[in-house]
Amino acid sequence: MANQMNLLKYRNYEEHDVINLYSAMEGELTKGTVLEYVSADPDNQNGFGVSFANTPGYAFSADYVVNWKVQTASAYSKKIAGILLNDVVTTITDPWSVDARFVDPAKLAEKQVVVSGRAVPFVTRGWFEVSGIDTTSGAPAPGSGAYLSNSTPGTIACGNTSNTGEVRTRIGTFMTSTGLFGGVLVKFNPEF
């Protein structure tokens, strides 16, 4: 199985750097995934779903849809949005499997999850402890660059070049080496 990014407990960021206007293109994502912008049409920012058939024009589906989109960042993207703060899910298992749309919002907040299709919070810069980084091109060291992985989209990697020699997109700096449990401190500050 490929590496899967995960945002750990240490997070240091300004609330002013948190964006909560976009939904994720993918159905399920793990917190800590690096995102890129897909679309943001200022004339199409709210989506009350589709109209019901054979009903008045003001009757819409119950699911509100956020039309501005982000997705998992590709290896050489220059449209980096930020790091995902919560998991994106379609179902929750607690104690049995339930469609996440029908779960109490307080329970969703407690579990740090967002329902797929709704606005996802991501942060544009800060210091984060993450695990599951791509180490195929080396190990993280204090002061070394953090780049987008070309093998696993949305994952942070070590080393500025891929196996094919292409230069990856730098998204920050490693502040520590990998810890005992696989966590590493990253200063996330994409450069463009």
C-alpha cells in the first residue's frame, strides 16, 4: 500500500490562514493531504442541489453542494491550496456504518471529519507534524526541503527531484528528522 499522509497532533497556524470555501473532488481524503485548486467561479459559489422533478422551481434537493473545488495535489502543481485539516468521509462507523450526511454535526466535529461534498477546512501555511511522507528520494533532515511526491498525490516527499529527474514543487521545509513513531515536523509554506 502507498504512503498515506496523516496530520498528527502538533499544529501551529493562524486561524486567518484557514480557508473553508471549497469542497473536495474526491469522496474520501485523510487530514494532512496537500490540496490544489480546481475551480472557483465567483458567479457559481452556492449550489442548492438540483430541482426535484414535477415540483415548483423553488424546490431543491436537501443536500447543499459547494461548487468551488479542490483536489489532491499532483506532483508538479503550481496551484497549491493548503493542507487538509479534517478527514473527508462518506460514511462513519460508530458503532455501525452510517451515511455521514445523517450524523450529528457535533459528532462530526468531535471526530474531525467533514462530509464529502461539503466545505473542507484547509490551511495555507503553518507548522505541522505529519506522518506517511514519501521517503523514496531520501530521509527528512532539519532544514531540508519538503516537496510534493510524484508517486503518491497529495503527499509530502523528501528530495527536490523525482526518479525521472524532474524538479518537484517545493511546499515547505522539514524542521526535524523522522521521530520514533514516524512523525516529522514540517513548516508548510508553498513557494511560487
